[in-house]
Amino acid sequence: MEKTTHSSPNTTFNDFPYVRPDIVEVSKSFETYLSQFIQADDAEKQQDALEQIVAVREAFSSMFNLCYIRHTANTADPFYEAENQYFDEQSPSIEALNNRFYQALLSSPFRESLATTYGNQLFILAEVSLKTFQPSILEDLQQENALSTAYTKIKAQAKFEFEGNSYNLSSFLPIELSNDRATRKKATTVKWNFYAENAVAIENIFDQMVKLRHSMAQKLGFQTFTEVGYARMHRSDYTPEMVANFRKQVREHIVPIASALYARQCKRLSLEKLNVYDEEYKFASGNPKPIGAPEEIVANAAKMYHELSPDTDVFFTRMQAANLMDLVNRDGKATGGYCTYISAFDAPYIFSNFNGTSGDIDVLTHEAGHAFQVWSSRDFPLEEYHWPTADAAEIHSMSMEFFTWPWMELFFGEQTEKYRFMHLAGAIQFLPYGVAVDEFQHILYENPHMTPAERDTAWRKLEQTYLPHRDNDGIEHLEAGRFWHKQSHIFNSPFYYIDYALAQICAFQFWVKDRHDHAVAWTDYLRLCRAGGSLSFLNLVKLANLKSPFEDGCVQSVVEEIQTFLNSVDDSKF
């Protein structure tokens, strides 16, 4: 079975036609082919019906993703705001149809034949997905979507006045990284004042989310939402207990290293103590900044991907030619960065908010890792296999950040060594925060009736455990334990965040491999990308010749070479 697309090689993103899917017609077509699938009296007929179901789903998801991109590009656009609301309301109906398809798939008398054609991972995903839906929660899902949109909109429409200029959350970051400490403190206070002014609204949104998710879990037959959250993330080969053990490894082996790195930073900056507004300001001479305008950065990225491999060259050439990147910050644009895929047009899409910081290069290489992976696995006939589960997907993105190290001179010139030190140290320092976010969510969903104040207290305690260096310098909002208000994943993608930490351990292994033998490392990476979502997380890790992050001793062994590298760098010269 070959996947068909609807665009010519010369079609660009701006030309991709958007047509709102008629949910009645979509449902009717889906029902027709689902009936044919169920009634098929041989494997060939069932496969034919499955191909038609795939086509209906692909058409819907392609319009969903096209709408999502155009809505997040300008959250003030009334047309796409209305379309986004439409998908918030209608997507659960498609989930209901998918649920029935998965039920039929699992009870197919021709399952063995289908598994031979499509692989067993499809059936594993079907079993996990069935845990997350039944018709009784359809309206709840619609409400959850609306709450998620409301949170995103609060952040997207943030505006600050600072020393005569107007900023949004993305464009304000360079001010927070000012060489002048008093400016950093003032800017950080202004940003957190925004969150403080919106705290009641944000906590109200989240309070509704937690209670709603708990209610859905109970309707689905679970005690807490944790089990549903894991099923939503399609986790099939590890458990919350295994994740808790991973967090323990980070607590024991990474927190001390991260704390020592913050102490080195404090010394570099000649400070008596490192305050929260100093954390991201790494060097007394200022953080490394990318060279050139966004167009020059993209041109240098094209050179980099041309030289990295023939596969990345073809991929990035397509991304440029088809205008499949929206990289520059604007007012009204959603914060953050992401990569999505419009399957009907064979089009990965990279979204970010360049603001003149080193993060511009981080996000470009990170999201390009996602995009390259989905491009590499685009010929799989099933949408389930275009992407792996999120834990594995983040391996591609975080590893791409390291595979591109040899070309960082293009972006940072004389500041390249400083950037590499900051990038690697920052990856270590991220891990305690990443697992703190995960543990926070486990606490929240196991105690769904906590008050907002109790949630804030829980976060503050986790900060003190995983981020013992943190000093909020009396900023009231942070002292109250509300730093987590800024973390979109907690609101919009529950239980996602640990995937970054798991993948970081895998990406570190690629960093070590690449330093010893690039050809071997790249071959393993390419094999991983091409496998898409056709295997589970731990099987993909094995396919790439990596150690499981859950394996006792893995975390400690992986960071030893990184520690040696960081200790070999004379960071006082920066």
C-alpha cells in the first residue's frame, strides 16, 4: 500500500487549500468504510476498507493541522480562531470514530494477516487508545479543548510596556537576559507581575482541567487520571513506577551536578548568590547570540544540512522551497515552538519565535530534528507510524541539536565554544526541572481535590528538592510556588514533560557516540528516524543501539563523559 499526496513538488504552504471538514460527511464516510471493514469476509477486502479509513482520517487531520498552524501564527485572526473552535468541538467526534475502528481492528478475524502487513505496533496502539475514550466523555473532551485554548490565548496575547517599548512573552526574553543585572531583575519582575495579574484566571482554568480530567478518568473506569494520561501518551512498555525510579536516578546523580554547574555560574558572574533572574544569564560577557538576521540563519542552516548528509540536504531544501517554516516572533503569535505534519501534502512544518537569543538555534535544530524524522518516515501508510510516541520523538529532536555541533561556528562565530559549553551544561541543568514537572503532575492527579494554594505549595517543595539552588529574591509570585504557571505542557499536554528528560538521556548517548564515531552514530540515528512510530519506545531505543533510561546505572554512566567534558572547559575565560 502506497501513501498518496495531493500536492505537487512546487506547491508552497501558502497555497495549501484549507476547507473546513464537514463533520457529518466525514462521519458518514468513516461509518461506510468501517462497516465494510467489519463485514469483510477476507483479509484483502478488510485491508481495502482500512485504506479508505486511513484516507478519511488523513483528510481530517490535515485540515486540523493546517488550521492549527494558521491559528497559532495569528491568534487574533477571527477566521482561524473560529475554525480552531470548530476543531475543539468536533475532534472528540473523530476520536469516537477512531475508538470504534480500534475495537473492530482488535477483534478482526484477519488480525494475523493485518499484523503481517502493518506490524504489531498498530494493535498495541489500538489497545492503549481504547483506554482513553468512550462516548460518555465526548462533551468533557470538548470542554478540555476549550480550556486549553483559553490558557494558550492568555499567553499569546500578553503585552508588556518596558522602558518605553512594547513586548510579548517571546520578544521580552532578550530583556530578561540583559547584561545589566538591575535590568534583568526589573524585567523578570515585570514578567511575573503579568502572571500574577492573571493568576486567578490561570489557576481557575487549571482547577477546571484537573477536576474535568479526574471525572473523565472515573467515567473510563480508572481511579485517577494518571492512568489515562499515560494511555494518552501511548505508553505501552513502561509504568509510573519505572518513571519514579528514573526520577530517583536524576535526583541522586544529576541534581548534584546541576547544582555544581550553578555554583560555577555564580562564580563566573562574581555574585554572592545566584537569583532566579540570573539563572539564564550564563556569562559575565553575556550569553552567546546568533550571528545575522533570520534569513541568514536559515541560509546557514541550509549549508549545514547540505553538508551533514544527503538525506538532510533533500529534506531542508524542501522545507525552504515550500515555505514550511514560520520562525520569527510577532504580536499575536502563540508562544514557543513546535513541529507538526500535514500528511496530505507530505509537509512537516516548523513553528518558532526567534528573538535574537541562542534559543533561536536550539529551537531550529530541535524542531528540524522532529521534521526530519517525520519526513524520513512519511511513506508509512498509517498515520500512527508517521510519528513515534512522544518519548521517542524527542530523541530525534534533542539528538539533532548535538549532531549539528560541528556547524555551530556558522551561527556563533568566535562564541562557538561558549555556546557549546552553555548548551551541554543547560541540557544537564534541565533534567531536574523536567522531572520536577513530571512529579508535580503525578501529585496533582493523584490528589485532584487539592486547592490552588495546595498545588502551589506542592510545586514549591519540589523546587526545593530538585532545584535547591533557586533563590527567588522575594518575588512574591514565585515564593508562593507559581513558577509552574508558565509551563504550557502542564496545562495542554498532561504527562508529556518526562518525555524530554527520557529523550535527553538518549540524546546524550548519541552525543557520546558521535564524538567517538560519527558514521556509526549517524547510521543509528537515521535508522531510528526511518522507523517512525512502527515500534514502541523501548524497542526504538534498542533499534538505535541505545541504553534504556530506566536501566539502573544508565543515568550515571551517561553523564560521566559529559561531566569530564564540562570540567575540561575553562569557563572563566568566557
